[in-house]
Amino acid sequence: MPPVSVFRAALLRFAADGRALYDEDGLLAIGPDATGRQRVQAAGSWQALAAQYADQPVTHWPGRIMAPGFVDVHVHYPQTDVIGSPAASLLPWLERYVFPQESRFAEPQHSAEVAAFFLQELLRHGVTTALVFATSHPASVQALFDQAQRLQLRLITGKVLQDRHSPDGVRDHTLQSLIDTERLLQHWHGVDRLGYAITPRFAPTSTPEQLRGAGELAARYPQVWVQSHVAENRDEVAWVRALFPQARSYLSVYEQFGLLRERAVLAHGIHIDDADRALLQVSGTAVAVCPSSNWFLGSGFFDFAAAMRAGVAYALASDVGAGTSFSPFKTMLAAYGTGRECQTKPGVSLSPTHLWWLHTAGAARALGLAGVVGNLLPGCEGDFVVLNPQATALLARRTAQAASLEELLFALIVLGDDRVIERVIISQAKYQPMLD
Ligand code: GUN
Ligand code: ZN
């Protein structure tokens, strides 16, 4: 029998329909498949599965919960150092803080230092996969891929495209930006667990020529991702209307240039209508919901109920640095609050298991990575976190009284932070970088 790692603790994962599956005394077995890659071999109750692994050593974590590593579907690594920078709203915040900070990523050494810190921060918070914005500098992409490869993470990133309405230091050149994108994409996409994302920043900072070029690359390379922003802020929406007067809506600008498709992920999607939602749904484009960012910049509230009705794919994201925390617990709690908001839309109460799914298996599904990451069903790659529900005195008191899985997960969402993440296991890594 090939070497298999066997773990015993409570075990959370999700059925294909999004239902949570939970064993208070669970077994997780991870070992190589026929090609030598690590995969979940078994996941279920200890009682049902232990006999199959009777001759294997077992790592036992009593009182702990094994759960899928979190998936963050929209985060900016170069904005690690701008978290908590106050501004009136999105556009002044970009001018005042983001563009000056991002201009520093022309420097490979600065990129490498921030990339290393960023990945440690993701892991410390239990995030094992992310779709990440770099900057317009190829060096920033190279640095993040280098570091992610070293850690054997499943991670997606790409060079930001922004050839207008951007200051010197971050503005790129139309033709060169597309050449750089294709070169980076050919170099990195599919290497180990890495993926490339064609990354126009947002419609106002790209010329029609750059958007057209990005759309052509998106058609030529259907397996790579596309990421951008849409309809986050009212001033931004008005600006797009002025720049693209022919377009029916902001979203339809991206449609016009061939940027809406499976594996396209657009952040925010707040100020949209039902025609936009139908367009998202038919094109297979997913929305990255960024509740702490939307709250911080006063952008508005994502309408979960309308998205659900329209069958739009959406998932949760930190959007650091407009987002205020790397912690999935903080993001899930902010998403709950966004759902409850009932002055701009009817409020909904998202269940704790649904919130958790939106940051794990549902997030993987939005990325086209269902059955790969974000879950612990047999066949998945098996990155996982070990949660300590007694990480703080208050958590210990509250979780001891949880009468159901929903109550337990809600207590973790409301009270949890990085202290709950006791270990992070990256299944493909030869050594475990964190918390072991
Ligand atoms: N829209 C265009 N660029 C950005 C960015 O960096 N952050 C956010 N939140 N929105 C954007
Ligand atoms: Zn963003």
C-alpha cells in the first residue's frame, strides 16, 4: 500500500449540492494517486473508515475540526501595505494610496518581499488558494508565482492591464502590456498548481484597444482566468457611462470585448440590474463579493437575493487592501451583515453553512475548480486547516453550548479570527510551511 497520511478529528466538507457534511469523529486520508499527486483518498466517519487504515499511523487532534482550506476569489497582494487607508470613496482612494504604493512593484526585490509576507499572511488565516491581482509590472507577477511555487500552493494571478487614466509608474503601454501578458501566461499557466489570469484593472483604466487585446487572449486561451472589477461605486459607473456611451451598462463593456466567460471573475457587481445578472449567468461569469471592502469604501451592498434568483455564480473575497482583513471569518461575518442590510434591498439571512461554502467549495466552483480545492471529498487535492474551537476563552464557552453544526459554525464566524487556525496543511508540499 502506498504511503497515506491518516488524520483523525471532527471533519467538515461539502456535498456537490452545497450541503455541509460533518463527522464529529472523522477520518481524512490523503495519499498519492496513480500519477504521484496527493489526493484525498477517504473522508468520513472514523468508525466507518478506520479499519481500512488499521496498519497506518494516525495523527489525532482531539477537540479540533479539519476543514477545507479557504479560497479567496479576489485579493490584491500589492495592497498589503495600504489596508486601513481612509478615503472618501473608491476613486480618491486609488489615486491617493493605491497607485503610489503599486508603483513600487517595478522593483523585483520589493515585489519578492511583499509576496512572501502576503502568502504567509494568507496561510496564517487559513487561506490556501486565491485569485490575486498583482500590479502592471511583470516583476510583480514573477515574484508572486515564484513564492507560491516554492510553497506548492494552488494560486492564480496576472499582470494588471492599465494603459490610460493612470499615473506614471503604474500606466503600461497597450501593445507591450499584451505581449507581456501572453509571455507570462505561456510561462506560468499550468506549472505545478499555478494559473494565470488576464487582468484588466477595470474599464476606465484601459483603452478599447487594450480591452480588445485582452478579450482576444481570453478567447485564445480558454483555460486561463480573467479578472477585473465591475460596478463597485456610483462615480465609477458614471465614468464608464461617459467613456463608453454606446454600452447598455458597465458590465456590457466587458461583454463587447469578449471578457465575459467561464473562468471570468469580476469583483463587486453592486450597481447592476437584472439584465446584467442575466448576462453574468448566461456567460458563466462569477462575481467576487467583497463585503468588508464595500463597507470600508462606502461602495454599497451586494444583493445576494437578486443574484440567487438570477442564478449568478458568486463567492466571497477579502479584496485586501480596500478589504479590512485577510481573515475568512471577518469576511463571512461582513457578508452576513451585507445580506441583512435591508434599506437598499430586501434583507436576507445567509446561513452559516452557506457562508462557509461561499468561501470554500462554492468559491472553488466559481473559479471552475470544483473537486480540486475548497473541499475534502475523495479526489480533491486536500489542502486543509485544523480549527481550534476553543482558541479563546469566549469561543470555548460559546462553542461548548453549540447544539448544532449551524450554531457551531456561526460561533466561529462571529467570534473567530487567526487564533482559530491552528494548523494549515498544504497537501502537495514536501514540508509544511506553517503552524506545524
Ligand atoms: N477598481 C479598480 N481598481 C481597484 C482596486 O484596486 N480596488 C478596488 N476595491 N476597486 C478597484
Ligand atoms: Zn479589487
